[in-house]
Amino acid sequence: MRRHLTVLLLMIVSAVAGQENPYSVFFESFAKQTATVRWLLEYDMIAWHSSDSVVKHPEERSRLGSEWFCFKDLANTWHAVYGKYANNNFDLVFHYVTDESKTLRRTNAAIDTSLLHSYSRAIQAGLKKIDPIRDSLRVNFNQFIRRESDDTFSVWFFPAVQSNGYAVYGLEYVYQMDSSGRTVLRDDSFSTGRLRGHPIDRKRKLELDYRMVTEPTLGSVFFATYCVNYFTQININTRYGLSYLSRSKNGELVWFHIDSRAKR
């Protein structure tokens, strides 16, 4: 799914009576979520453009495993890596980098072995946890990985737009791995209790039921942003209100939050 990255803004609508600054914690949390989603969308764009190139080389694709990933180096350059990790060895098949014009090109440049191994182990550890559920539900997931400033890894799995044309939400798998990629340090996964799907060929408003939580989850914010062009509006309904994206006159995407506890 090719897309242009969008600017995400935050706007609070209405207020809770009797509280001076009721939104400070919410704003901080939501700002972190939208920043993460922006990064995930950038990752997704690199992944899709590089995968388009990979499919043009069927003679080499037989060497690939599930250990593909993207990362930014210290020069802020994106890399996309495809290969297979087995027996403590990574067979690097495809390596793409962005050039000065932000175009992806294939390269034979070497990558540090420890980087390839730790990223691959973290992806394998995440897939090992979700594979039984993924296989039983027969749902395809987008996968993302990022090395954090403390050298741990964040690994995310969100339902993709399925091959049958349905956008799916309700499951989000979020893990923090140690620096080696071997151990899950924290599991922040979430489920609404029911996997839901909607066809993307019908422009209409969606109502996402997240009333079991007090604020939108990362997966719901990702879904709403990722699928914004398929629907007229996507409302994330939480215990205390709703959040939704809307386009401004200049085409930017703006988040609105309506608090149902506000004094009327």
C-alpha cells in the first residue's frame, strides 16, 4: 500500500468541568502515539517500495525467510534488508538504501553482523508468539521493528489490509525485546476481544469500539491513520469519548478528541 506521509495535528474539543488541566496526561500520551505512528508509516513506505523490487527477482526469493526489516542508520538513511537467519547466521539476499533523492536503490554494501543477528532474533521471537494466533485466524499482519535509544527493541504486529480487500482491527501485538533480541522484556499487546473487518471499497464512516479503554490504543491510532483514505471518517470510541481524524482546508490531517464527560 503506497501512501504519502501526512502531518498529524492534535486538537482538543470541549473540557471537563472542575479541572484546570485535565488533558495534560492524555495529550502527552497521544502525542507519543502519533509520533510512533508517523515513524511506522515511514517504515511502511520503505517496506512497500523495497518489496516491490524484491518480487522482480524470483530466482533469489527462494532464499528468503521471515526475517526482513527496515532500519535507519546514524546518518538518518533508511535501509531495507531481506534474508534468512538460521544457525546463528544471516544470509543477506537483498539490501536497499535511500539515496539523497529519497529513492531506494539496491546495494552490495555490508551490514554489521551483530545488527543483522539481533534484529532477526527479535523478529523471530515476536513471530513465535503470534504465529499460533495468526495461523488459526488466517490473518496477515504488518510487522515493524525499531531499536530504541537504550538498545532494546520495540516490535509491533498490526493486522494488514487483507488480500480479500478487508481492513482489519481488534488485535495489536506490541513487545519490548532485550538488546540481543532473544528475550521479551515487556508485552503491551491488546485485544478488543473480537477481530473485526470492513471492506475498503465502500466509502463510509466507521465506529471502532474501544469503550473498554479510557484512551485510544496505539493499534487503533495506527488503523485510523493507515486506513484514513478508505473511509469517510473513522471514530475511535473510548470510555470517555471519541477521537477521529479530519482533513483541514489545506489537506492536513487533524486529530479531534471529544470528551463525553464535558459539562453540557
